Amino acid sequence: MKKKMLTGFRPTGKLHLGHLHGNIGNMIKYQKDYENFFFLVDWHALTTEYQNPGNIKSDLIECAIDLVALGIDPEYTHLYRQSDIPQIAELTLYFSMITPLSWLERCPTYKEQIIELSSKDISTLGFLSYPVLMASDILIVNSDIIPVGEDQLPHIEITREIARRFNYLYGKYFNEPEAMLSKATRVPGIDGRKMSKSYNNAIFLSDDYEDIKNKVGKMITDPERIYRKDPGHPEICNVFSFYKLYVNEDRLVEIEKRCRRGEIGCTDCKKEIAEIIYESLGEFRERREEIIKNVNYIHEILRKGSIDVKRIAESTISDVRKKIGID
Ligand code: SF4
């Protein structure tokens, strides 16, 4: 039997390079080796967008289009919408009974997001208990492996703690899922912070060449480099972070040397990186254009994915109720 691998995506509309190099890349690469669960987390989106939920539904479809265009194949992957699986909400309720508040309050991503998203009122129960909902997403299908970026590791640890606590209280039932760290753990946005639509710093997969060129043009490089022949420091340069994602080792070493010796200009690097990014997405753009001509195809994939996963989720909830002793 294949191991289960699960990934959730916030339906924030079109996907960006942070998604691609974060965990989608791994999901596609290993798609045939695992039983894959790929779902769009519209309830998670509500934790920060509850005041303006109007775009969540349409953003979810945009996201699904991008995922299928990237190569998520319904033959190997259950692609579904979180809110189509009500059993996840029921499991969250049971988990919330056994999760100490301190586990959630100490979660570094919680503290970080409260600061980063200070323009939104997210001091809510729903936002604090985000990791509990995430644990339910994972454990409702008893997933074995979760591809994540480094910043998501604390969430996986909370999921493992919740699984352990449930097993201790009611008898062994849940797996303790393992994190699979992707190679590019943190893709910077054009301002150097983590790439995110909410930070307005993302390069989207469907951006045209002009958009990509303009965004790369705004990237922060080495502020001490005034003239082309000034020696540079690639380790603090945002553009160099993208070289690490896209070029081979020899080319990377060459860029690094030439930057340090002041032999190349930042404008040259930016032009090259913009072209590399745009060209790398050629196949994706072609597939996306095809899918857009028949969006019903996407709705059908989501419908089928939800039916399959609901069957597993119903079985989990039935077992969980028996384990707790309320059924
Ligand atoms: Fe970055 Fe290239 Fe400028 Fe060096 S020359 S600081 S690597 S953009």
C-alpha cells in the first residue's frame, strides 16, 4: 500500500513562485509514489478573511486551475475543497477538547502572523486554533507525510502532539505524520519577506513577462553597491536567492564570483532572472490556457475528489466517536 501524502493550500487565487518552490514541487515530483491528498483550505482562509470572504470561492477555482495546470493529476491525487468535508470540523471539535492553550499560544507562526497582519483583527479563537484545524485536515485521512516549508514545522509538531495525546487518552489510532522539507524552504518575495499574496510581494505563475520583469526590477539587491564595479555581497541579495532556485551549481558559483569582484551589474542579473523565471513557466501557461476554455473540468475534479475523501473521513469520524466512547 502506498503511503499517504497531504498538502493544503489557502485559496488565495492564483499561485505564486513561493507555492511552486515550497511544497507543490514535491507533491508533483512524488505524485505517483504516494496516495496524494491535495486540498484547498477555504476554512483556513476565513481565519484571516472573515470580514471580506467574498473572493474565497472564486479564488479557490483560480487556485485549482493553477494546480491542475502545474501537473496535479486527478488519477493519482485527490484534489478537493476543505469545506466539502464536514467531518474535518467535527474532528477539530474533539481535538479542541484535548489541546492545551499553551501549545497554540507558543506557536511561532501565530506570533509572527499577529505582527505581520496587524492591519487585520485576527485576535480570534479561529485564528489561534488554526493549528488544531490543520491537525484535523491531516489526521482525518491519517496522512503519513506532509511536504512543508521550514516555517510550517511547528504546525506539524502540534499535529504530532495532538495525535499522541489522543492516542494516550483513548487508545492508539492516529499516525504521527512526518514533515517532508522542500529544498527551497523559504522563497523570498520581491521585498525580501516570505513570498505571500497578503504581503503584496508575490510573482504569480500566470504573470506575463512585463509583470515579472517589473517585479524583479523592484527586488532589493546589495544596498552597498552603488557602481557596477563595486564588490557585491550576494548573500544579502534577493536576486541571488532566485539564482539559487533556478541555475546549476557551476553557474551559481560564476555569478557569485563575478558579483564579489564587481564584474556584473545588478541590472544584468535582474534581466537574466526575469527571463529564466518566465521561460520556466512556458508549459504551465499553455496548459492553463487550455483549462480555462473548459472550467467545468475543474469543478468535476473537485467534486470527485470530495466524494472519495468524504468516504475516508466518515470512517475516521465513526472510529473516533467509538474511541472516545460517545457512539
Ligand atoms: Fe545581486 Fe547580481 Fe547585484 Fe550581485 S550583481 S548584488 S548577485 S543582483
